[in-house]
Amino acid sequence: MAFWRRIATGRRRAAGDTGAAPRRGPGPRWLAPLCLAALPFLVYGRFILLGDELANADVFLAYRPAHAWLGAGLRRGHVPLWNPYLLGGFPLAFTEYGWFSPLNWLPLILFGPHAGYYAAVALYVALASVMAYGLARSWGASPSGAVLAGLIYSQSLLVVGGAPLINQGAAYWALPAMLWSARAHIRGHPLGAPALGAVLALCLLGSHPQQAILATAPMALYLLWWAGASRRIWSLLPVAGAVALGAAVATVRYLPTLSLVEASERAGGLSASAQALGSVSPLALLAGLTFPSLRLPLNLLEPHWTAYLGPLPLLLAVAGLRSRRAQRTGSGPAPGAPGARRFLLALGGAGAILALGTSTPLYWMIGRTPLLSYFREPSRFLLWTVLAVAMLAPWGLERLTETRAPQARRTPARLSDADQGNQASGPLGRRSAARPGRWWWLGAVLLALTTAGFGALQAALRLNERYVLNAGRLRAISQARSGDYPTSFYVEGVDAAWRQALRATNPLHPGLLIPLCAFAGALWWWRWGRNGSHPRAMAVAAGALPLLLYGQVRLPAIPAAVVREASPGGVVVQGAGALSGVAGRPAGPSTGQRPGGQAQEAAAPAEDAALTPRVLAWLPLATDFETRRRAEALGANADVISYRLLQRFLAPNLGMSYAVPLVDGYENLMTREQALLAGALGSERAGTAGDASATGLSPLPLQTRRQRMGERWGLLGATGAGTLLSGDRLRPETWPTTVRYERAAVPGADGVPPLNAYRFIRPLPRAFVTTEWTVAENAAGALQALLEPPAPAGSTGGLGGPAVVVVAAPGGPAPPAPPAGRVSPGGLDGLGPFEARIVRYDERLVEVETESDAGALLVLLDAYAPGWTATVTGAPATIHLANVAYRAVPLPAGRHLVRFTYTPPGWPGALGITAGATLALSLWALWALLAGARSPRPVSAVRVAKGAGSSPGAGR
């Protein structure tokens, strides 16, 4: 705490560091940071205390279910590494969620999966606020200016709106924290370097990889800039050691992930078109800065609302760039430094330019930059711009409200009456009130004209409502003749666009009223507030209140009562699984003698929920799009209706919330085989490998998808699926006799349409032994074989081609196909009770007892991923790919115990490196604390040369 307190007050400086000593404000030093830290918990209080859910599809479809799974594991005393409910099984711990961050663990353990998740989000925003405050103070800002910086940064829509994607919030606070730690190292504090290493470790453990890079790069550039200007490159050695230790702490997350990345569709980087997703057009950026809710129909304008900062912060940031060093007074020089201003200007400009993505020719750099070629969303670079504005705004506030002695060159005869009064008041008279200039009237006139223009446009729309709606509906009817949807869908789209246009042009709508009031507040402060008695407090209010209020507009909530509703889809699917049964599923633990003579300890019962037949939610987002359009056309709450629909649909990844295993899933690092299979089954996830293949359904028109899906029941059955859910309008056109169609199996209500269910009468068991299979060269060949037209007779019961298609394991041959005509006894529809019996089904361990009278193949319909190994009665066995993405092990004749074990690649070594690096970093930090406590004066780790005054943050 001494380190952060001293850095925040700016008292301890290295020799030669002439940075400003910030002036103290009223009240205890800790009061402002405490208030900043408490504010995010008030902003997210309804989600933490009341149980509301944020109406953000990414949050409730992916992030919340995944972290609920993590929280459940933590409360049982372990970190879950494998999820059996997603994509036929998936190593959820090694994706983008930040699974191993202690900052995620603590709230989830203390408050549970729902409140704990939003408490973690609030914690990240609170840390972002406090760290921005401390960074501004270390750069010489006054307490009020630092409070303004903390509020601008933490309550900017990019941070407060993006933090619910919790792995992004983990990088938002790390960006100012690492710069603050770097600044401490420059000023000679012994704790600066180890603090930087600790922040880097937490950032890497908890952040999205792309966000971690964006948070780390400014710190590296800042230190290199300073070291080059001061000609002290050697002084970066402690920083290099801290960075190495911080990266080593994160080994537990990244070392196992490397093999998963190599096995995924992202190996080698994304295509240029995929990288460009999320580019911000210049017009969208400009609209986002001014009127972020001004969304016009027909995709005429889609403002990038996360760019909104309000007019006063931008105005103060421009003033901060123009500030110059003031004459020394009793309080020290003016805050900031020319080098730091240049650094922040370059950082903010680079962020804005790179966020344009394909709209700027500089974007080719991204596709050729190591690591960044794996990611999309160029708009995330705006984080740099937001931080630059937040750090420059206090300097502009100081410039516009600072006190200084009158200029000596100004004679009393040329001074105004106010200046003469200030001169007479004492040696440190207040500078004359800044003249607002004629442009203030121009700003007021523009604001009045803008407000009147919106009002006039609103009136014109309402006066011509009948004409506009009739013209739009006629156009919709003509469009319906060549579209995928019926005429009513396009007519509803016209009504929804009409309501949207009315909202976008209504000056009384909060989305437009708040930005207009923000402009009025900025003009008021510039004309009157900055010359009043409390100009800085007024600037904080005028700059932060619009962000706080507009943030509430952009954080709509799903009521807790809706969140707590049981999903009818989950109940129906689980009930069907219980009725149809799972072949070979044990009723409970057993004892006795295992095959091979091994003594058997009490085995854990199989997880019934994970072993039920899987579900495919078919085109849930297309149905949701249709339902939302209808709700918006009727003026209903589209967010609530959409949430209820997707909850009933068990849309990926909501199946985890109801313990329903899914075929599909929204995960970026799914293996190539999983992506190929998901694309062939019509997954709506953008960027799957199947979308670019001849078998992918996603690029096809909806009517063609319905027709093709009617031919792929055999492929779906080969995945172990038992149920397909679909909306009525988007259901497959045909289905075989082995599939039972149940119309409105999941009832609808309150604007939510019912869902249909297609049930396999005899779904494949999770584990089975077969003596009949075919061999394919690769996963694509296996997929083509499974898409064969139905055979007149065979082990799949007329669902499709062969029951099992095997692909050779990496580095080894595939098991040879058996002679033609040899069929397993009774086929798959007549499996014997002892052919394959799952005796244990844990997260990372599956045990199957098998029996066959000849050489056979055990198929476990759980996804294969790097890290899975198998033994057959204690002897190592090779796992082959079966049915595109699942596991198969060859068996000799007789009874055997097959054990599948999951150990993430490099896991023991990763644990050891993480533990050792954590210990070393902790000891270093402890030594630095003790060294700082013993030394009455700081021992400068970096002696700045005389000519280094112009370096970033040197205070000149």
C-alpha cells in the first residue's frame, strides 16, 4: 500500500525526475480512490443483488454459462478442464475465457455463478478506475483531475459496456496498471518492476489473448521510448525480468493452449476477411463520438457506440495537448510532460486509425503482425484512444483552471480590471478568466439547430407516417417474392425499421437526449462553469454524468424472474433422454473384479446428464432474428422475448446451464474436425471450416439449408444426437421414419414461438463395440462417407451410410476395415448388454467395459482433442478419429477395460513453471516492499541523465 500511496501522491521521485508534485485536495487521500472503486458495484448492483441478466447475447449465451461451470467446479474444490456438454466434449479451460485468473475465482466462490460473475465484472471496472486514477496522479494530475481521468476511462462505453465480456475487462484495468508500474520503475521505486510482472501475469491469466496484447504493447512502447530518450537501455533489465516472470506465471494457461490452437481452424492465422470483422467505418466512428444511438434503418448508419466519450472529455483532451509548462509557483510546474503528451497523442491516434480496419490502408500491418493475425475485431484498438483521452483530459483541466502569477511582460496598463484585482490579491493571483471566444456562440447555435433539426425530422416522419409505411410495405412485398421468408416477415421488418427511425430522431429518447445534454453541459462549463467557484468539480460532473447515464441506456437488463424460469427445452430434452435411455449406462457404483484381474475400487456412478443423447439447436439465431423483428414491429420488449426463445432453444452454449449435452457450440478454438462437423450440420457460428467447404450449410439460402438438412439425419445420428430443435418456419423439409416429429414440443408464450422437436427413436449409445466400419483418409473423407444416401439395410437403421468411419490417428495407420459381410451381432440396433458398458464417467476419466468375440472397435461418441490417451486393460492404445470428430480404440477379442484419460498437453510442466515463477515473483515483491520501507529516501534504480528531461514522463 505504501508503494501505491507514494506513487499516487507523487512524493518519491528518482534523481533528475522533475515531474510535478500534485496538489493535495480536501479529505483523506484514500477517499477518491475508494469512491471510484465503489461506483462500478453500484452500476452493476442490479445484476449482483437482484439477479438480473445483461441483455447481451455474448454474455448469456457464452460467458455466463461457461463461468457458471467454472464456479461449480471451484466450489467442489477443483478447476474443471473438460466440459462434456459442449461440442461433444471440449477443453473449455484453454480457450479465451481467462479460466485461471484468481480475480475470477474469488467472486465466483464467494457469491455463486450469477452474482459472482457480475461481481467479477464490477471488480475489473473498479480496478480500471483506480488504476487510471493512480496513473494520472503519477503523471502530475491534481486529485480532481485524476478523478476525472478515472471516471472517463472506467465509465467509457468501451470499458463499462465491454467488461461484461469478462476476459476483456481483465485487460482494461491492466493497461493503466502496467503503465503506472512502468512509471514507478522510471521514478526509481524498487516495487515498480515486480508490480509490473504481477499485473502482466494477471492480465495473461484472465484476458482474451488479443486484449492482453493490446494492454501490454503500450507499456512496452512507453518504456522503450523512455529508455531511448534517456540512453539507459540497461535500466530495462529489471523490467525484462519482470515480464519474463509474469509470462511464466501464465504458462499454466498458454502452454496447453498451443496444441489446441494448432489443432483448431485458427492454426496459421485467420483469413483477411475474417480479420476485418469488426472494422469501424469513419462515419460510424464519427457518429459514435457524437450521437451513438443514431441508428438509421436499412443499414444507412450504424454508429460504433463504444467510441462515445462525451464532448467535454474530448475538449479537455485537446486542451491538454496544447498545454505548456507554466511558470513555477508554490505548487510546482504544470502537470504533464511534453514527452508524455507526445506518447499519448501517438497512442490515441494509432488506436483510432487501426480501429478503422479495412477503411484504412494501414490495416495490412495487422495481417502481417505476429500474433495479431489470429484475431479479428480491429475496433478493440479504440482502447488506446480511450486511455489517451482519459489521461490528457486532466492536463487540459489543469490548463484551463490553473493558478499562476501574471506574466511579467504584461504591464498594468494592458491588464484588465480582473487581472489587476488578481495581481493586488497577492503574489499568486488567479489568472484572468479565459475568454470563451466567439466560437462558444457558434457551438450554442449548432446545438440549438441540431436539436431543432431532430425535432423537425421527428414531426415530418409522424406527419408522413402513412405514406412512408405504405411505400415500405409495397417494397417489402416485392422483396418477398425472391426471399427466404414469407411476406409477413418483410412487412414486419418495415414496421420495426419505422419504430427504430422514430427512436433515433426523437430528442426526448434517452439515447439522443443524453448526448444532447452532454453537449449543453460542455458548453455551459466552458462559458460559465470554469470561471465559477468550483470549476474542477463541475468539470468532473459535466464529463462523467453523461457517461454514467448513457451507460445505463446501453446496459439493458433481463428481469430476474425471467432468468430464473426453467427452460422448457431443457426439461423436454432431459425427459426424452431419460425415456429413451442410454445403452450400457450403469445405475450406480459396482464392485468386484475388473477385466484383466485388477482389483476394482468403488467406481463413481456415471453422470446421467452428460450421457443423455445430445441435442442440436438448428438455426436458433435465424429464428431469434425473426422473432426480434416481430417484437420490435409490435413495440414489445425484444430483449426479453429473445432471451426466452434462446433459453427454450438451448442455443449454444446455454445447454451447459441445464446440463444438456450439445452437438454445436460457440467456441473459437474448436478443432478442425469439430468445425467441419458443425458446419455440415448447419451451425450458425461464423468462420467455421465447414462454411468454406463443399459440405458447409451456413453460406446457403435458408430454403436450401432446409432441404439439405433433410438429407443429413444419418450424419446427425452418427454424432450421438437424440433430439433436434427447430422453429416452425425453419424446420427441415424431410425426415426418415426412424425420427419422430413432435410439433410444438416446447410450447411458446408471451411472443415466443413454439419449437418443434425431432427425436431419434433409437439414438446411438454413447459407447458401443462394432465389428463393421470403413476407413477414410481424413476427416473430410469421413464426412463425405457419412453423407452417403441411406442404405436399404445396415447398422444405422436406414439413417445414412456406414455407422462408423475411422480416420487414422496422427502418425499412425488406421485400423484396417473388416472383410465385407462381417456384421456385429444384431447390428447396432441389437447391441448385447455387455458389449460396451460405461462404468465410470468423470470429467477427465472415462472407463468402459467391453466384450467381443473377435477383433472389434470401441467407439466412444465423445470428441477427441489433444491430451486424451487410452489404455486397453492397462496397455497403451491408439485413439483414432471416428465419425469425423469422436474417439475409437481397436480391441482384441475378449473382455477388456478401456480407460480414457485427459491430461492437457504439457500440464505437469506448466504447473511447475507457474508455481516456480509465482514464488520468485512473490519473493521479489516482498524484498522490494522491505527495501522501500527501510530506505527513508528512494534509491534510484534509474539515474536520468541531464539531457533526459524531454523523455516521456520526465516532468519537463
